[in-house]
Amino acid sequence: MTNPNSTAGEISDGRIRIKLATLWLLVMLNMIYADILAFVSAFITPGVIETLMSGYSGSVKLSQPLLLVSAILIEIPIMMIFLSQFIGYRINRLCNLVAVPLTFVFVLGGVETDPFYLFLAAIQLSLLLTIAWTAIRWHAPAAHPIGSPIN
């Protein structure tokens, strides 16, 4: 239900926040599903499990620092789901414009070439470009005139 004291700018601002949070949620769901399919693929592709057990994922040496960096990078889109809804306009817009390229590089760094991964990565990258475009086009909500009700 819409607040009768809300201005058109506040309604538009709220819709943009919801749109950004929803887009970040879609990015995360696609990331999770890509990871799930990667695990399934490892079990049906000969030699992959043995390679993982030797400490490698393809040619990348698995290590605790690498896993920590991955955890930090995956936390960015997770936090953006929340932050897009609740932080102020200026910092919100900036966070989105910083989080998009970081997440973009993280997705590209997955270096998987399986068709399922390329498909899901293309969706993730498209969603990230949509987030960037939305944040770039997002204008500051109108300030409340003196004496107007603020809810």
C-alpha cells in the first residue's frame, strides 16, 4: 500500500531500490546454481574428482587464501541484496557502481568453459550490466520541502 504522503520521487526511489535488490538476488541465485552444477559436473567428468583431491581445480592451486578471497568476493553480491534496500541514495548508488565491476571480474574469473557455466555466466553478466545501467540512471530523490510531512 502506498503512503498518501509519499512523493512521486520517493515512490520511484523505492522501486529502484527494490529493482536493484531483486537483480542482485537473481545474480546470487544464478551463481549458486552454477556452483551446484559445477559440483555435479565434477562427479560425471572423468578425472575431475582426482584433480580436486590433489589440490587443484583445473590449473589453479586450491589454498586457504584463495578460498578466503573467493568468500570475500561472493559476499559482495550477497550484501548488495540487503544494502540496495536500506542505505541512503548516494552511498547506495556508489556501492552498486563499485560492486558491479568487482562481481563482473569474479564471474569472469570462474574460467569454466562448460556450456552450462557459460550460459549462466552470460545471464549473470547481463544482470550485472542491468544493475550498473539502473544505478547510473538513478537520480537523487527530491528533497522534502520545509514543513512537508516526512514518513
